[in-house]
Amino acid sequence: MKVLGIESSCDETAAAVVEDGKKILSNVVATQIPFHQIYKGVVPEIASRKHAEWILPVVRQALEQAGLSLDQIDAVAATNRPGLMGSLLVGLTFAKTLAWSAKKPFVAVNHMLGHLYASQLDAPTEYPFLGLLVSGGHTIICKVNSFDDLEVLGTTVDDSIGEAFDKVSKFYGLGYPGGVVIDGLAKKGDARAFNFPVPKLDEAGHRYDVSFSGLKTAVIHQKDLFWNKDFEPSNENLCASFQETACRTITSRLFRAVDDTGLKTVVAGGGVAANSRLRSLLAERSDIKCVFPPLKLCGDNGAMIAGVAYHFLARGDRDGWNTTAKARVPQFKRGLAPAK
């Protein structure tokens, strides 16, 4: 089964063809970074207009790279939630129209399921496992029972880790996208230069939850309070210390979930899964297996959407032409009390 997947939830116009939920035949991503750099963040109106301009040539290129015509595609899928409403509507409307005109089945896919599936396209992993979804919009630790069955253990109570990276980078004028810039500068710095505080949440109600609002405030407005005077207060040292604290905040909760659940496989997804320090910290835990998508599949892409859609289609699921976009989604079911 060959599925055309379309992704347009934020600022990447993406399309891919995936066969049987595992073999990538094409994967095209048109990035809008140059158009948003001047604003140091994504401008929703610009993003949706660029999607409208690029969606047709991107889909055509995906079909050409796969060596297939539209007639040879078995189904069409698109992201319909969560994300920027205008951006979502461009990809979703295009996909539904394409599927209807070509008389192909259509499937709408949750963007978060796509990120947690991305690594399956490169290194298939048996369920269940612990999922770590870290991106500009989400920070989630969950038990993944199947491609569409997640039990959320913990999430952020305020900002996502990706949002914190972007806002710190914007405040100091370091560049855009913030996560990539901070990761690069941190490699030249010393994480001991600033002793930024690690947020402490109520253990009873937030055993696996994280918070980044206080850390972001400390880095932006209170950095001198946490400066180790034995080091220079350079941007490189600031980024190294900030990144170290942010990544250890995540891994401390994740490792707690590993110990409580007994699940020894962790699968990461989302743009921040490309962060080099996060990857090295997870690798330090020798008793667990950490699976990361290739860097090209960490960010938004159509292949992860097509991969998830295959499993819905194989189960007999289809979505109607009245399916619409949703900027936000209800919480996934929350479960798994800590082990006794």
C-alpha cells in the first residue's frame, strides 16, 4: 500500500510517499525558515500563505521522486491537528480535494502520533515502549502501546522545551531557529558557568511533569544570580548551561518513568530530539535502549504522516470529507501511577 502523506501544521510544507508504513519512497520538505528569520519566530499568516503557494509543487515533487503517478497512490493522508489553524487548513483541504478527485481513501492524522512514529520508518521497535515527544509545541513523556494508543505520564505545566529554546535565543539575538543555534553555541561553552535552577514540582501530582517557565525567566532576566564567577558570562557558556539544565530536567523525569514502568526502550520524536546534548544524556543510561529518528525525520515531515496513516488504513479506518482542522487536541488519556 502506497500512501501520500502531507504535513503543514506549522512552517514546513512537506509531502512524502511511504509504502506499507515503513519504506520511504520519497520525502520532500520545503522549509520557510528564511521567511521567518527576520521576525525571530514563525508568523502564522506568512506560514499559511507559503503553504498555499508551495503545496502543489511539493506534492508533485514527492510523486516524481517516488516514480509514481497519482493513479498509483492507494490513499492520501494529511495532518489535521494540532498546529497553526491556517497552516493546517491548507494541507488538509488540499489533501481532501486530491483524494476526492482521484477517488482515493483519505485519512487525517494527529501530528503528535506522527512524531512518535517517525523512528519506526528507520528502526522498527516493538510496542510497548516509552515515548519522549519534544518539540516547539510539545513536551510529553508517555507509554506508547500502539501506533495510536498513548498513555500520557507527564507533560509540561507551562512552556515546551522547544519554546524555551526559541525565546531565549530571540531575547539574546542569537538567531533562528533557536534550538539549532543554542545547540551549536553550547558545544563551544562550559555548562558549569551558570548554575540555573531546576524546577521542582509537587511529587504527588506531577511525578513525571516538567516546567520550563522558571528556567526561561532565570536565563533571560536573572542570569547574574546564577553566574559562576570562575567563568566568562559568554553566550557560549550561557547556552551550554541553559541547555544542560533543560535537558537534565527532561531526562530526570524520563528516567523516573523508566524505573517506575520497567520499560527499557525509549523512543524519541520531535524537533528537539535532534539536540546533541539530549541524545548524549540518554545514551549515558546504559540499561535502556534509546531510539532516535534520523535527523531528517526529527522535524516536521510527510513520511511520518503517511506511515501512521498506513496503519489506520490497514485497520479499515477512513475519514470523511467533512473532517476539519483543530489547532489543539484534548489531552490523551493519562495513566500509570508509579510502581509500588
